[in-house]
Amino acid sequence: SRNYGILWDNYSLSKWGDPRDYGQLDQFKLFGKNGEEGVLTATYTNKQTGETIERQESSIDYENLELIKNFPEGFSLNGAQITWEGEMEATKDGIHRFHLRYAGYTNIKADNEEVVKERWRTAWNPNDYKFSLYMKAGERVPLTIEWEPDGDVSYISLKALDPVPEKEQNKLSLWSEMGNEIDYYFIFGIDMDEVISGYRTVTGKSQVMPRWAMGYWQSRERYNTQDELLSTLAEFRKREIPIDNIVQDWFYWPEVAWGDHEFDPERFPDPKGMVDSVHAMHARIMISVWPKFYVTTNNYKAFDEKGWMYRQAVKDSIRDWVGPGYVGSFYDAYAEGARKLFWKQLEEKLYPMGFDAWWMDASEPNIQDNTSMEYRKQLQGPTALGPSTQYFNAYALMNAEAIYNGQRGVDPDKRVFLLTRSGFAGIQRYSTAVWSGDIATRWEDMKAQISAGLNFSLSGVPYWTMDIGGFCVEKRYEEAQRLYDRTGIENEDLKEWRELNTRWYQFGAFVPLFRSHGQFPYREMFHIAPDNHPAYRSMLYYNKLRYRLMPYIYSLAGMTWLNDYTIMRALVMDFPDDTKVRTISDQYLFGPALMVCPVYAYGARSRDVYFPGSEGWYDLYSGHFIAGNQTLNVDAPYERMPLFARAGSIVPYGPEIMYSDEKQPETITLFVYGGRNGSFTLYEDEGVNYNYKKGDYATIPFTYNDADKTLKIGERKGTFNGMLLERRFNVVYVDQKNPKAMDGDATGTMIDYTGTAVKVAL
């Protein structure tokens, strides 16, 4: 809001805001349930046998593989219920902050109020949640933590931080664990977009993603055979569900050969034929490649003989989760030669098959789950540049460079697409999108993705995505799906599963990359619900709407390169003077025109929406006008998510298509929303190559004047191979007196356009 940014130039573990470490709960005066001093009472109960262990604990700190050894010896967490009870007394007045790390089901009550409603996360991937509590010095606060672990191995910790001293409360600190010097960039701009432009000036421009990347991505963990993958894609085409991309996740290789980039011949007898078949169905295919290698593979040996493997995991014989467990490690992406070798191995084995995109999983690098921070550093170092402590956070950037520069080196005209689980400043210059990782299939996780995407976009990286529906699945949903598969019975859990996926899919259609992925139950819409179900109908509607909006969406992609634009926009970017939007994290703008308001509560059929600005908004489904500067509770039926067009918006809306390059949009409907002057620029290029960097692209500016109700379709600038020389624009004007829904049946003024400027009276 103050029109500047700080780019902190450090690769190590860093903090901003309040850099102090959270401490154990014994910073409070603790009292057990019977008044015991210095402890909380922990009760461990086996729900199956009734076995109970009670002991007094001064901290709750079981957050990694080493610390969970401190659980009661011999007690099984599988099927257990653990409760911590007692009171805590602060020594300072003020807002105390708490950091919960959890796997399994967790809820917390403090002062007899639920401060953490039930949350869940799968055991192998704990989550973090922070909350605050005002406490007065000397007053005891009742505390109850209830935890149901998720399996035999699970994790939980609860730590706290004293109130920020009054003289520090309006200050922000930046802290890094290691560096040669304090180094940062101060970036000023007239608005947030200009600040982000400055960030990209320093770290590298964003690329224009391939046009097909802006279409729908279908993925799952995982297609076990080439027949599964091809039959899934064929079902999309049979049902006429638009799709551009299908994904082959990990473990397509023989069990013992992780890292050799070979396909298991029994499950994938003809991988080149599989890729060719995908292309014949007018789709693209992305393949998962990890920077991980088993010690028995030839590729591991090629790295190791050059000193380019992290050897600590091998030295300690760490075994992974596959089969009986195999020993391996990750390559050192900080070594230039190692990056070239990584690409060379991909080029020899996978690239000749025709894969279109690369999925770089575990790019933290995640060599072992749930280790201590110190051991994690040992596992991923030393690097070619120096100690892993100093270069802790930048692995994903270097790994992306390996593939981007490698592919550009052998195929300079083909656009690169990379997807990575982690990123770092500058990742956008390598045509890389980042997704939010292995999140849970929970409503609270869905809600968290809204602010996650907004904050990530505000960091300057424009291409963000998530696993629509969440990755890790509660057992109740798995069981409900299997019951339905056997009997056709839709129980209450399956009803919730379908609604959760529907609401998430509605939201997912309006993030930079539209991608569904996760564990069982399968995520294809025809597996989630039958075609007469409202869940299926809604998902199909938003899928088709995304494709009708392709001229708008691809123009946004072009703007990320031309203008350093941000696609997924926190409201504060476009309404910087409205203080109310600074705390709104659950609605946003998708481009300059569309306000997206996801529904993230089970059974909700309405939600509150704040309408910023004085000019007003239009309901996308009806065209009805809504005045600005107010909060309203709006309808949100099962099949629809609240969507609004800003007054003054111009939205290009194309023909119905089954894939992004099925046909050129010879007729585009321009929805023009009155009430404010507005403009939009249509961007087009060849969609698959880098000729746009040579100037081979075209733009058509649209300008709306609200005073005289005219739309100017400006002169086309630029040209490219295959460009339409003539087209038609169906100009549909929407204002308070003329409400019109955004759909393919809207009629307006038809304009023949040949590239010269045209003025249209509305």
C-alpha cells in the first residue's frame, strides 16, 4: 500500500516480521489438570483396547522423526486419542501467538473457547497453523488439546511467542540464518504492478506460457499404466469435456530403477506410442521427473563419479517408502556440470518421446520427510557453491534452470513449461509455474489456497496453481467412494466429497493454471459424480466457461510478459486506497475484470461479498448491477460460485472449443460493462514458440468511453504467422438498464474487423 517492495537477497532460511523463534509452552506457568505445577496432564488412550497412560509433560514437541521417540515407550499411536489438559498463566499482558504443527485430527480449546477448530492432515505431511490469544499476566487460562494421530507414526507440536514489545509493534524485521553481508533491493513504483515490474527487472521477466498451458490439466496419483492414461483422455474426448493436458505422475519406472528415466515395460510397453496417441487426441502430456536417483542406477553413478550427488542419505542408508525401501539421494543442482548432466539424461531417455512439459517434484529438495532442520541441511549438502545452510532455499531455482536451459539448447523454438513444488525469486524467468504442494482435502485447506495464491502472486511470480480437491485424502472419503463403487450408495461423506470438489473446481477455474490432481478417489469429473449430478454439471460448466474465456485469459498471459502483469490479483492491487480490502483474503480479481468469490464451507448457499469501488459491479450470470462500497450476502447455489464483472470492464469471450488450439476465434463476443471508462488489450501470438520475443505477436486495443457510450476497437498492431486478417466482434453492452448474462447466446452489435480502427455506438 506504500508503493515499494524489498527484495531480500539471501538464499538461506529467512524470516520477516517478527524473527524471534517460537518457544516451548513452559515459558508460561503451567498447571496440570489436578494443579500440578510446571506441566500439562497428557492422557494417552488406545481407543480399541481402552489402555490408558497418564503422565505430566512440560512441553508438546513431537514434530520430527527424532522427537517422536519421546512418546510413551511401547504405546501405539494407531487408533489412539491423546489429550493434554491443564492451565497456563502468562507473565506478560498482550497478544500471545501460537504455532501448531499437526498431523491427524487436532482441535484446541483455550479459556473454554475453541481457538482451533478440528483440522486434519495426513501423517507423512504435517501442516502448520498459527493463532493468537490475548492473555493477562497472572490469570490462568484453561487449555485442552485433543489429538487423534493418523497411523503408527504421526506428529504434533505446540509452541508460543510472547507479545511483541510495544516499541517494536510497528516495525518489520528481516532476518537470515547465513550470508556474507546484508544485501537487498529497494524497489519503488507508482502502484503495486510497477513494484512487481521492478522485481522482475531484477530477477528476470516472466515468459508467455504455451497457450495450451492455460487450458485444463487432468492429473492423479497416478496413472499406473499407459492404458489408464490413454483411456482417461479418450473419455474426456468422448464426453466432450474440454481438456488440453494430461499428466504422468511418478513411478512409471521399474520399482528398482528410480532415476534411470526408463518406463516399466509391463505397464508402459510403448511410451513413445502413448505420447503419440495423446497428441493424436489433440492434447499434451507432462511427465514427472525427480532430482532423485537410486544408488544402483547408472544415472546415479554418472553423477556420483563427478562428486555431484548429496551423499549423506547414502552414508546413513536412508530407505524410501517404495517396496522394501531403497537407498538413493538427490543430485547437486548448484553445480553447473550437474545441471547439464541432469538435462542430458532427460534428453537421451525422455525428450525424444515427445513429452511437452516437465513436472519437477520434490524440488525443495525433500530427501527425507519430517527430519530436524539440522539433519535436513546435512542431507542436502554441501553444495558446489558452499554450505547448504547458506544456499538452503534456492534448489528449485537451479533445478528449473537445468531443464529450461537444456531444452532451449536443443530445441530453441519450442516453449518450455515447468511445474515445480517449490520456487525462489526469479523462478518466473524459466517458464516455471509453482503449485502449493500436497495439501489436504479439507474445507480449511481450500480456503487457505485463496490467500496462498494471492500472496504468492504478490511476491512477483505470476503462474501459480494448486491441487484442485486437495492431494491428501481423509479415509472417510476413500471409504465412501469405495462404498459407492460397490453399491451405488451415496452416503453423507460422499455427498460432502462431491460438494468439496465442486466448490474447489469452481475456484480452480479462475487461477492462473487450471489443474486437478490428488490421491484416490480419482479426480476426473466423471469419477467424482455421474453426469446427471449437480457436481458434474457444475464442473463441466466452469470447464467450458474457462475455455470460452481463453481470449481473455491468454491475453493476461501475454500481459505478464509485455507489462509485467499479475493475473491473480489481491483486491488491494486495484483498490489501494480502500483500507477495507487490506484484510480481505477470500475474494480477488482474475485479471482486471472478474471478481472471484469462492465458497469454502460445506452446505453454504450464500456468502458475504465486499464490492469495492464506487462505480459498481455486475453479476456475471444475470448481468444485474450491484452498487459498490458495500458488503452484501449473495446467493451461492451448489452449481454456481459468485462471480462479478467490474463496471468499465471489457471481456473477450470466444467460441466453444474442446482444446485451446482447436480453432481460431473468428468471432469474439466483447462484453462491455458500463458505468466507468475502461480498456482492455487482446493479445495473440503463435502460442507454442518464442517468436513473440522477436516481435511476432499482435495486439488489438479496446477502449470504452462511458460518457458517450462508445467502444473503440483500435488498430491492430503487429503480425504473426497464422494471424486472422479478418474477424468479427459481437459487442454486447451491459448496464443497469440492459442486464445480460455472460453466455454464448448473448446478442449485440456485430462488427466486421480487418485491422483498422472501428468506433461502435452502444
